[in-house]
Amino acid sequence: DGGITQSPKYLFRKEGQNVTLSCEQNLNHDAMYWYRQDPGQGLRLIYYSQIVNDFQKGDIAEGYSVSREKKESFPLTVTSAQKNPTAFYLCASSIDRKTQYFGPGTRLLVL
Amino acid sequence: AQTVTQSQPEMSVQEAETVTLSCTYDTSESDYYLFWYKQPPSRQMILVIRQEAYKQQNATENRFSVNFQKAAKSFSLKISDSQLGDAAMYFCAYRRGPQGGSEKLVFGKGTKLTVNP
């Protein structure tokens, strides 16, 4: 099946620990995005990538890092510098950079 | 900066009836895209419908249609023949046009739709 997969579904982070969220797509989309959703809020853009080996910061990039070594993959690392990482993280991709299609999400909790 | 406002935190509808969800936005751009996404309890964001600002004709997808009023900066979603599976959070989103640079979607805070049997 074609689509966007995110793993894990739930992730627990200890204080001072870096954790990486996986996002993979087999839709042959060039553009990929990471959003964060907090309770009662819409989504906010963390990072996006229009093409392999290139990415740009979104509105809330501090404390996060990304890489785009392959077209299919856009992992997000939540670093220890992110002081309030508890949230729902959604990855999206786009073929035309207009309409974005989302994966199932990862919930990150801090222990 | 662009903003999207959904003034109805919660709405309810009887099964088989029609409901309209409201959305207004603020922009100085003339070329942009508007979207409605559905987020069921699974929390995956599902595209419902898309509207290009340069198109005067309102978009329609089966039971879902929009009322796009560009001058009023209004973009409401009408759900006809509501079904139990329509129960979800609905988010209105804005994206600048292709010349606009920023890739991001700007989201409203959502409207929780309950469908009563």
C-alpha cells in the first residue's frame, strides 16, 4: 500500500535524552514536513524539506533537528534542548507542495 | 501574518442532517489555498476538501462542500447527510500561493463535531 508511516506510535523520553521519530513515505513525494500538535491547538510547522539534502526551519524549530538523506525518509530528532517536548507529532508529504497528506502520528511523552 | 479562526469550538448534528462549520482567515495575499482536514479519534489528519482561491466555483467532494467567500475571507464546510463516522475534529487550514515562499499550512484551532444517532 502507498502511504506515509510514522514510528513509533508512542515514545517516551527521559530528561536530557535525544529521541528520533521516524517518517517514511512511498508516494514518491518530493516535499516532506514535520508538525507539532498540542492539546486544543492546531498544528505548527517544525521543519520542512523540498528536496533531498535540503531542509528549512519552520516556526518552532528550536530544540529539533532533521535530516533528508533519502527521498523516502525524513526523521525528526527531539533534542535535550527542547524543554517541552510532550506533544503529538505529525509528518506530512506533498507531490505538488500545495496539498499535504499526513501520517498517523507519534505521541511523545516525557518520563 | 496569516491567521485562521474557527469560531465554533464544538458543534453537534443529528445523523442524516446537514451541518455547517465556519472558518474565517486573514491574509493580504490574492493567491492561496484553503483546506478542511478531519482528525478522528485515531488522530490522523485526513484531507476532506481543498479550494484554490483563484477558482470561483466552490469545491465539492461527495457529501462535503464549501462556501468560499473570497471578499469576506470566509470558508465554511457543509456536511450533508451526516454519518456517525463524520464525528471528529475538523480543522480549517490556509497555505500561501506557489509564489508565496513559505510551505507551511496555517491551522485554526478546530471544531469538534458530534454526530447523534
